Amino acid sequence: MLEAESLRRGKLLATWLVGALCCAPLAAQEQQPGTLLRWNSTAPAEGGPPGWDEPLASDRPDFTEASSTVGLGVRQLELGYTFFSDREGTTSLQAHSYPEILYRHGVLADWLELRVGWSFNSERLVLSGTSGTAHAADDLYLGAKFGLTPQQGVLPEMALVSQMLVPVGGEFSAGRVLPGVNWLYGWDLNEFWSLAGSSQYNISVDELTAKVHGEVAQSVTLGQSWHPRVGSYTEWFMLAPNGAETEVTEHYFNGGFIFRVNHNLQLDVRAGTGLSSQATDFFSGVGTVFRF
């Protein structure tokens, strides 16, 4: 009887230890929002990287990028094409940008994401009846996104991107490294509405004089979820050069739709227009996002 009782207690202890070892990491994972900080350690938190059982969160097609990272070990490839059209007096410009690659990879922790981007441009400029074309690669985009906080009530989900352009392009290259920083923030207001914004400061180069200057970029986007597979957005954004000799502030309005084929595949379409005299008159594009 004593041996049987000891054996029973030993089995119960072993079962408890196995349960504790297996469940403790899961419980810690459930409490971990995938961000560096929390607004309040005791309040419920929403946000952080989406799980594999949730739709992916993409940086495209709007100007405002996602305020979450992709998550540890997750890779995400975002691709697109954009057409631009602009006319001023006797001068007109038509341009194409493709494939607008952005590769995002979660490393070391859920809150850290490395990013690489690149695209190619093709332009046709008509000036007083004389036309010319140019084809060249953009400079290489490198960045790291840090997930800062989850959303907790009215306090937003936030992320910070440290970024730079590296001069590897051709005719459209800035010819120097251009660093910058992008602060991202967003709120899920309810099941239908979401609100997000971004505040950037980047070093830029005046296209005509090649003078280096700063540039502030600000955006606000309002998202709508019509169906688990269909969403849309409307957005305002502006680019404001600081210290440029010839460039001036540009304001834009755009909107678009996203179509979720499944949790790991998304399609998008967008169109926009310039709101100020120096802004590009019209742009539109399509894109896709893969998570793997």
C-alpha cells in the first residue's frame, strides 16, 4: 500500500512538473504583447505582431506604414506598381515605379524587424513639345522597425523606424546616404474604424540644386473594415522641405482597397491626387503582400 501511494504521488508530481514546464512559456507568451514597452502593465493590451491565425499587417498601400512589426521569424514581401501623371503649363510628366520591393524580416524578438526596399523608375518628360525618357533604379532603402507599445484604451500602438537611403541607384540617385526616422502610431477604434498616423523627418536633396536639406512628412489615415476579407482607407499626407532652395510643401489625398485572399496573401489598389500646386496631379497603383 505504501509503495502504491508513493508511486501515485510520484506520478502526480511528474504530471504537475510537465504541465508547468509546457504551460509556463505559453502563458508568458500570451502576456507578452510583442513590444518593448507597455503603457500600463496591468491593463489589457491590443496590438503587437499579428499571429499566423490573423490577417497580416502591411505597410502598403497607404503612405502611413503599420504601427506593428511582423513578428519573430516572420518574413513578409510587399510588391507594387504605381503610375504618376503631372502637368504644369507646357510641361507634362508620366512616370512608372515598379516593383516597389519591401522585404520585412522579424529577428531576435517580436518587437524588432529588419527592412530592405528597392524600386525602378521610368519617366517620360514632355517640355514645349520636346520629349525625353529616363530609366533608372532608385537608391536602396534600409531600415529597422522597433515595436514600442501596444494599444491600451485611448493610448496608441506605436513603432519607430530608423531608416536610410543608400546611393546605389542610377540617374535618380541622390548620390549620398540619406538617414531618417519615422514614428508610427495607430488605434483600432472599433470593429469597423481604425485611425493611424506617421511623423517623419528625413534628410533629402533638392532635385535642381542638389542642396542637402531636411524634410518633414506627416500623414493621417482612416481605415474601414467592410468584411473580414475587404478593407479600405482614406488618407492625407504632406511633404514639407526644410531649407530647400527650389522645393516647396506638397499635400496629397488618396484612398484605396485591400483584398485578403487569406491570412498570408493580400492584394491592394489605390489612387490619389495632389492638393497643392506643386504636388503631382494624379497617381494610382496596385500591389500584393506575401507573408511566409
